[in-house]
Amino acid sequence: MCGIFGITENNISLIKKLMETCSYRGPDGSDIFSSNNLTLGHNLLSITSKPQLGKQPWISPKRNVLVFNGEIFNYNYLLSKYKNKFVPKTTCDTELLSWLLDEFSYEFILQDLLDTMHSFVFYNKSNNEIVLSRDHVGIKPLFFANVKSGIIFSSEIKCLLNYINGSNKIDRLALACTSLIGVNVLRQTIFKGIYKVLPGETIIYDLNKKKISRSFRTLIKPNSNQKLNNEEFTEITTKTIKGSSIGLRKFGIFLSGGIDSSLVTYELQKYLKNLEVFTNKMLPNAIINGEDHNSDFETAEKFSRQLNLKHQQVVVTPDIISSEWDTSIKTIEEPRYNWNLPMYYLTNKFLSKKNVVITMSGDIGDEIYGGYKNYYHLKFMKDKPKTWKQFIKIWMKKFASPIELNMKFDENDLFDILIKVLPEDLWNPDDIANSAMALDCITTVSEDFFSRNDRFGMAFSMEGRFPLASKKYMEYCLSINSDYKIGTNIEQMKLPVKVCYKDKIPNYILNKPKTGWSVPITEWLIKNDNLKNKYLNTVNKDDGIRELLSNNNYKGNIKRIIVSWMFRTWAQQYSMNL
């Protein structure tokens, strides 16, 4: 919803340039704070108050300084809790956050008080330190790099590229992680010298010593100590989704036709008037291995009529995929194994043209309700892992590397790094399936689902929200033992929703076979000349890739073909040498 920027020196002109690079992250206003050893910038997208009331950088009662990107979803609860100590002058949640940071320890605020999506930087003058923080599951991004004066930081990587020596070179370990895992879950980005604050991480940087003095992570642990209580689950789910509906701007929902987005839609339509829902429709359609790529659209359309909601189709064609390919890959910043990026980009563009400012989706439902088949396999496997290391090795095997890249690192090298980066606190030997769910939340969900929503949404000045990713709600769902999420049959997944909402969400959704939000890229690449030529023009110097096209053998090599195309497009867009 906003852009935050800064450097540990007095350099207003540089911060202005960073802010201009990402001006789309905050069209409702911008401002800068500067001192002898720090400059902070902020671009504002106003959501919950009038722009003039939410102007940042925000000066706290104790004259500390805050730049904040996000929302506090338990804002009203906290106002009530501290009503005798804190009297707000505005309706802006930044004001509350700045007061909390003045009064309490960072650990207490982030681990015990806040239910947010956020990235923020807080300048504590008395301690001469800055705090860089991301929410519990990394919904909002924050990147940093070392410079002569200390550090520089930004909401997006592209803002930093011109100011970091060596960032035009590839970090080969990050490249290996992307190839072997599918997304980069490491601290280092694929741009050498640029790093991310990890999901759930808070870093305290000492301005005197010019180094990180300490850090901690706020994570959701899979306690698995509860049974499913139908009434309680429904009540908490309803309350959670309602709590995400704060804001003064127009809402729109990505309604995929699946269980999670339908659940979010069902609950939100109770509280939001004139709600519009959006679903992708493929033209031409394709049926591959019995999967109709427009079945989700038809389901979503039927459900929308049932709820009397305005349903809009977002048409996706091979020519659109071709035309939006380069832009979408540059916008996402780091390459990944996802050929649907142009569709995601197009969908966000479509919603912005309908004046939507706040988007809602059902992302992370699979990871907290137990919606993937690998959770079933982990739960019922005979030779279960007995240690965190054994578990990580199994977790890594669900990913595959379809192409060979100049990584200089192999699976063993990456494994040695991952067991240090991925927190062992997520390991519950008594519930391995829940452990996998918790780990997926801060890896693939954070680095793929949330990052694409942030970059593509903010490219059109829209805030993306994920009602099911509430910290309190995730704690609750991951406390439910997987015995109550996954049945004895592989088709019996997501039992909490199927059981508790059986009288609210129709069976044609609850019992519908799971399909991905994807385009029929295999068929389109074979049959559409524009798309095929777009691909060939990108990889025409790569003999190894061209061999994959022999005898039109697309289907057997589709992952290798598309992923290779994506990496090479990314390298071209950022002038990087793969």
C-alpha cells in the first residue's frame, strides 16, 4: 500500500530518486525526513484515512520517526486495550504503531500485540538505532544493502540497483535456490549485494557501530494441540475475514472458483456493499488431461449469481500472454517457476481500470487448511523423518529443477544453507504435515504468492490483502492437528472448511477437484504463432533449448521450456549474464 525508503546518511536527493522510481506505490502523497545520519522517505497510498491525516514519515510523541507500509487489523482492539493511555488524534493506524514503538519492547509489540501485514522502519533517536521489520509471514517486502555510510533500504529491489556496486551480477547461491526450490527463500536476492528482511524478521541496526546489533523472528509454530471445533472454527473465521475489510477505498476479490477464495467471498459479501468479483477466462479454452481451464470461471460465475454479486470476467489470450510477458517478468524482479505471471499482471491491471484499490484473495488457505496432496503423503508415509534435517531433505524433493543453470552450487550446498536459514522452531515431529504447512507459509507463499501480488498490485497502486493470513488466525489454524484437516483418502483435504461450511458454500465448490490458477500454456505455445515466435526470439541462441522443440515435443519438456524462457527474459530485462 505504500513505499518506504531510506539511507543512513543525510542524502535527500538520493531518497527522492528512490521514491520517484517507485512513485506508483504511493500516489496520494510523499514526504522525507532527514537528520545528520539518516534520511527516510515515504510514498503514501491512503486506505483508512484522508491522505493529509496519514502523511509520513510519522513523528512519534517521543520524537522518534516511523515509515510504515501495511495495515493493523486489530486496530480497534488495541485502541480499546490502551484507551486510558493512548488517545488518537487521527484514524490512521500509523499513529498507533508509532506510540506502541515508543512505549514497549519490539518483541512484545510484534510477538504479542500486533496482528498486521507490514514492513516498517522505525528510527529510535534515544538509542540511535533503526528497526527494520516484516510481518509474520512476509506479506509486505523490505530490501536492504550495505553502503559506505551503513545501509540503504527500499520496498523494492529495482530502486537499489543503481546504487549498489556489483548488483548487476548474479548471486549464484540465490540462483541455485531458485532453480532447485522454485523460488528464492534465502536472505540474499538474485542481485548480488542486495538482501531481504526475512518473513517475520525484525532487525535492529546500531547507527553508532554501523552494524546489526540483534534480530529476532516472529513465526507461526505448528502446535497441533487442538481438535476441530466446528462452531469455534466458523466463529473465528467469520471474525477474521470481517476484520480484514477495513478501508475507505473500493474493494475487489480475486474469485478463482476454488474453496479459499469462495470462503473469503462468502464472508465479505455480508459486510461490503457493491462488492465486485473477478475471474479469469481463457480464450481459446483448452482441456488438458481432463482439466477444463475454464471450469473455475464457470464455477465462480455460478457462485456469484447465487450471492447476487457483480461478476466480471478477465479474458486471457495467448496474444495477451505474449504482450505482457516481458513487463510482468521485469515487474516481479526475481525470476521464478511460474508461467502465469503475465496473467496475474493483466488481472491486476484490469482491476485497477475498474477503480479497485483494495484487492482480496484466498491465498494461504491451502497451507493452513491442508489443501495439497504432499501434506497427505507426509502424513501417511511409512518412513517418516525423525529430525529437522531429514524433514528438510524430504521437503526439498517436492520441487524439481527443470533446467540447468550456471549455479556453481548443488543440492547439498543448498541444503547446508537451508537448515540454517529455515527456522527449526517450525518442526513438530508429532505432526509432520502441519510442519510442512508452517514452512510453506514463510517460503513459497511469501516469496511467490505474496510477492507477485505486491509487485503487480502496487504497479497499479493497489493494496493486496489476504484475510486468511491474519497472524491470530494462522496461529489458530496451525494449532488444529492435521488429523482434523486431512482424511484417510487423498481426496479428503481441507476438512475444516468442508465440514464447517457445508451448509453455506455449495457442494459444487467444496467437492470440486482442485485446479491451479493457470493458463493452458502448453496448448497455446503449440498452436499460437505469436506466442511461439515470442519464445523463439528469446532463446534463439540457446541450442540446448532449441533441441527441446524437436518434433514439437512440447508436452514432455514444458517446464524446461517455459522456465528457460522466463530466466532468459529476466536476464535480458535486467541486463544480467546467466
